Amino acid sequence: MPMLQARISTEEANAIKTYAKIKGITTSQVVRESVASYIAKSPESLFFGCMKEGSWISDDFDEIPEGFEDYI
């Protein structure tokens, strides 16, 4: 089974717990249903490498920061 990892804030976690309690389901079910719904509505299928050239980090990403030469 694929694993999804994400970092969320305490407030977001509490909101998920509250929503799950109101709906009478587990927090895991809330997350699974949310992800499944998002994927179902996605116009394109996700595939390995789908973000190739779709994101930008910075122009100097591959450069060694000043003062880090001793660590490399």
C-alpha cells in the first residue's frame, strides 16, 4: 500500500479530529477520503516525473554556500 507523508500544523490536525468526530469516522478515514477525492478530481493522472521542469528552487541551488567548502 502506498504511503503518503505530510506535515500539518497542530491547528490543522485539531480541525481534522473535530471534523472526524462530527462525521463519526476516524481521522484516517477523513484523510483517505480527502486524498481519494482530490485524485479523482485531478484532470491528469499523477505519474513518476510529472513535476519535471514544473518547479523552481533557485538559480544558485547547485552552488556551494560560502563557508561550507570544509564540509563537502
